[in-house]
Amino acid sequence: MMSEIYAADKLVHDAEAFRQETGDSSKYVSFKNFKRKTYDKYMKAIIIYEKFHLLKRYAFCSAAEIAENSFKDYNTAIENYRAAGDRLLFCQPIFSLRCYTFAYRMFIKIKDITGGDEFSEYVRNKLEICPSRKKLVAEFYEHVIKIYGNPLNIDPEKIYLNKYRFILAENLFLIKHYKLASKLYKKIVAENIDNLQERDLVLSCCVRGCLVAILSRIHRVQEYMDHYCKLSRDFEKSSQYSLLKRITISIIQRNHSELDVAVKILGAYDKNTEFNKIVLERAKELIEKSKIKLRLLAAQAI
């Protein structure tokens, strides 16, 4: 075992020496061959490390960097970054996220937005089984949106960008970054109000935006509802609008049974069980906090 690990370490050491030696490519006629040998050494070392369940992030990332920058082999770079992300996910989740982000960047570099979208779903599913998963998912999609940039030349309808913003907003909501979530919901609605393809998305954002207000600024809920109604007639006429009012009133009146019913019916529209469960839990927390506040006021009055 030790001899094999030593051999792997030596492969990495030799590969790094190769990288330094070939820093000035003009000295080498067969520069690509040197880089290929360097890449192969990293990959051989990785195979040995994996055999003994050793996670050497440097080897993975160095191989990916060579594939990307020296060979311009972006598909191989994607697989190297993906492999690094997968293997480091539980022990080094922040670094894993970085590798996934690099892989996504490759998809956009080659203008494969469908492949990039499929990869983003792959990463989201991977991150869902991690501790602090919502925070990690939010951070990943923040990077995705920055990398995606202005998509008019590849995604003129902003279908993927809207999707990424919605996922980011939802996860910001779940980790109680309400202000940022609210800003994103408003942005999606404002930019897609005349986009018939995104009517369902716009309605969902109106609902989520009002839920943010209910859970963080209940005294200003009507102001938020009025704002979304001005933007979307569909929202004002929707059943969800009436249900949001019921939820608001049930919290103010501290009516648990009515709250349960209203949230359950609202949840039937988007069928996101986890999201709606959290909404109900946080709404009940608001009721309990209001009871405590009333008791404190009563005690002070005595």
C-alpha cells in the first residue's frame, strides 16, 4: 500500500516538475507531448489515490487545468472538474463547489447551454444530500448566473436565466435571506411580464414574493401584494392571491387550523412539499412570537 501511494506521490511530483519546465513553451518543439505526459502522470496518480480512498484535490484540478488550457479539450476538462467535485463533496464541500463551477464555465465557453443546464441539475441533486445544502445550492447558482451573464445571443428568451434566478431565489428564501430573495422575485416578474411563455413562472414569483413579505414584513404585506397586482393581472385574479390573504389573516388572528388549511391548499399549486412545509413552520413561529410579545406587553402593563 505505502509503496503504491509513494509511487502516486512521485507521479504528482514529476508532473509538477514537468509543468514548471514547460512554462516556456518556446523551448520545446513537442510542447503538447510534454503536456500529455504531464496529464497522464496526474491521471495515473489519481487512479492510485482512488484505490486507497485518498482525496488529493491538487491532482484532479491540475489535470483539469491542463485539459482546459493546454489541450483546449473542454469535454475532458468538464469530466475532470466533475470528478473532483464528486469526490471532494463531503470532506471539502466549498472546494467541491468551486470545481463544479469551473465545469459549468466550460459548458458556457463552448456555448452548450443545454448541457450546462443538465449539469446544473446534476450538481443541485448532488448538493441536496450535503449538510448546509440550501446554502451551497444558492452559492452555486449565484456563480452560474454570473457565468451565464448576458444570454441574448444564446438564450434570447432568458428561459435558462429565469430558471436559475428562480432556483437561487427559492434557496435564498429557505436560508432566510429574504431581502435578496424578494429582489430576485421582483426582477423575474418585471422582466417577464409580457412573456407569455413564462406566465406560470411570473405567477409563482408573485406568490413567493408575497410569502417573503408575510414571513419577514407582515405589516407591509398588502403593499407587496398591491405591487405584484400592478405588474400582473393574472396574480390579482388568481386563487393563490386569495389564499395569501387567508394566510396573512390567520397569522394575525393566531388561527393555527385556518393557517394549516390555507398553506396546504396553496401548496397544491406548485407541489413543492419541502418548501410549503417550511412556509407553514415559519408561519407558526410568527404566531408563537406574537404570543410571546403580547405576554410581555401584558406583564409590563401590570
